[in-house]
Amino acid sequence: MMKLYSTKNKQQEFTLGEAVLKGLPDDNGLFMPAHIPKLPDHFFKKLPEMSFPELSFAVAYALIDGAIPYQELEKIVFESIDFPAPVVRLDEQTRILELFHGPTLAFKDFGARFMARTMSYFNRTEKSELTILVATSGDTGGAVASGFYDIPGINVIILYPKGKVSHLQEQQLTTLGKNITALEVDGTFDDCQALVKKAFLDKDVTQHLRISSANSINIARLIPQSFYYFEAWKQVFQGQPPVFITPSGNFGNITAGLFAQKMGLPVKKFIAANNANNIFYKYLQTGEYHPKPSIQTISNAMDVGAPSNFARIMDLYGSTWNNVKADIDGFTVNDDATLSGINQVFTKYQYIIDPHGAVGYLAFKEYQKKNPDDMGIILETAHPSKFIDVLPEPISKKVIIPERLAVLAEKTKVATPMSIQYKDFKEYLLNR
Ligand SMILES: *Cc1c(COP(=O)(O)O)cnc(C)c1O
């Protein structure tokens, strides 16, 4: 049965259910699997014939090791992994793993869908409903809202800053209904986050409602992100281990790749592609880790100055810099270069890449200067239509907006106005 420990204390063990429902251990570390199993040879032999949901199930089954029974886990995986992750060939060396075919057009759909169903499973024996509180600056809220939509036993309350998210992002948060409630807070993202944090510490609230978070560091968001590394390898398989290039912010996506490698996936190297928020890149250069306030960029989902999964990477490598460097290379790309990267990819391949993917593409081009023969798989983390405002013309005019995003524009927004006064938010929660 899968057991987990906190990165700050390996002595105490937790079950998967405890880790998923708690999100974070009390000592402020991060939950880590106590054991990451190696998948047997026959798994890799069978892989070419397995569908994406089938191989995902096999990976999950090995890792979770009985913490969720076979049939329940199969249902969770097949419902979560219900859209493809195709690898597109730009040229012989350069491949793109499209992770944006989910409901909100970003790779975060994999994590949100799996986490929602896993939480619902572990909450099944509770008499009362679980209420998830999330503060969002835009994107995460959309994936969480969609992932938890119509999930039994769970309500979601999303707090977003009024007038500070894009129209389509707001529509993603406010048009679902059912178990998803949007609060339009008359303040900033930090105000939203402060309200949520206070509620978690308020006994009146926690005695009245069972609350939890859908934080990105929940282990249930990482597990499904390892599946598509296997899926990509299956599609490009040709004997030589590929390089994976992961555009990184909080480093959850790349950590899931490292899990996949530990499970036996052949990988030549991981490349952590940073924008100007290059704390990890600097760590690779110097061995020193200095978190900083984030800087705003056009690849804004990676604007993170203190990557929370750094602690997990340290845990995997016993905090040994040389071992980290042996597996992970890093590059940093500024906004001007990102824009020229988008243009380059379009001119050379007639492929429209989003700003996050472009950071990955340029990181791979740098890597290729020393390793011209390696094949790289660049993780394309979002559909370009989500970042159409920052794409250079005339490329932005050529983006085809997927139907599921386009239809949102027409839907009716339902949001409850909320002040930034904690007493108002508290009263709202106590009246639920
Ligand atoms: C969240 C996000 C990232 C960064 O992923 P991490 O797991 O935080 O490193 C990259 N690209 C897009 C589009 C994202 O939404």
C-alpha cells in the first residue's frame, strides 16, 4: 500500500487518503511517496499496444499500490485521462507533446481531473460534504472548476479578483454552476488568497464546514502528470532515450517527469526551461537556491519566484547538486527571445506555439548546440488561443479558437460579489 512522508520528516508515514485530503503536512513540508516502484520489463514491452488511459492505469496502479482498489482506480483514471496527448513532429529532432486537449486547454486539466476524483473517493465515507476553497489569478481556477464540476460530495468556492482576470478566464470560473460557486472579490489576487488563508485558521469556520484546498502541491495533482511522459515515449520510441523539455514555474510538471524516470522510463535528460524567473537555472549554475519575488512575463503561468516543488526535487536527489545536474539541465529565456521563438517556430514549421512552449523550444535549441543528435520532446503546456493577446501579429490572427473556449463567451456569468473584509467572507461561509 502506498505510503508517504513529509519532506521535513521521513519518520512519520501517511496514507494516500491522508495526503490527498490534507494537501500539505502540518510541518509545511511536501508529501512524497516513500517508495517509487520500478515498472517491470513486460510493461515496457506491452507499452506500444496500450492506449493512453490503459498505460496511465498501469502506472497509477503500480505507484498507488492498493491505496485505491483496482476497479475504483480504473474508473478514476479512465474518467480523468479522457483526452489525448499527441506528439507532433516539427523535425526529426524536435517533437512537441501537446498537453492542451483537455477541457480548459492546459496541462493542468490532467492534475485537476485526477485530484477531484481521488478526493471524492477518499471523502466517500464522510457524512458531510467537503468544501474546497481556491483563490485564483486566472488559470488554475479554471482547471480546478472544470475538474471538480459535478463531482459527488465536493463543493468548490473560487475567489477571483474582480476585473483582473481575462474575459474568457472569468467565463471559465463563473458559468458552470452546480457544485461550483464563484466569488468576485473587490480586490487583488493577494486579497483573495488572504481571505482563504484566514478561513483555514478560523475554528468557527472549520467547525461549521469541512474545508480543504486544491493546491497545486497536492500529490494527487502530480501523479497523473507522470502518465503523459510514458505516453510521449510510446509515440516516439526508437531505441534512443529522448530529452524532455518542460517549461517550468512551480516545477510540478518536471517533478512528475522525474517520478516517471524513477519508474523506469528511459530519459536522456530533462531540461527545465525557465523564463526570466530563473531561480532554478541559477541553482543549477551555482548550487545555491535563492527564492525571489516573481517578475511578470508573457509566459505568466511560470512567473514563480519560489518554486514550491524544489523541496521535492531536493528530496529525490538527497540535496546533492551534482546528482541534480546529472539529470536536469536548465536554460532561461527572456520575453524578447520568447516572441522571436514564436515567430521562428511559425516561419520554420507553420506551427503556432504558445509563449510557454516557446520558452521550451528555445531552451532545446540552446541544448542542441552541444547535443545536435538528441531528440527532444517539448511539453506544450497550453493552447496558443489562451495567450492570444501576447502572440505577435500576424500569428495571433491565425489562431483557431477551439469550440469549447469559443462557446464560453456566450454563457451567462453567475458570481457573488464579495468585499475584502474577512468578516463578510466568514459570514458567507457560516451561512452555507
Ligand atoms: C502551470 C503552468 C506551467 C508551469 O508548470 P509547473 O508545474 O508549475 O512548473 C507552465 N505552462 C503553463 C501553461 C501552465 O499553466
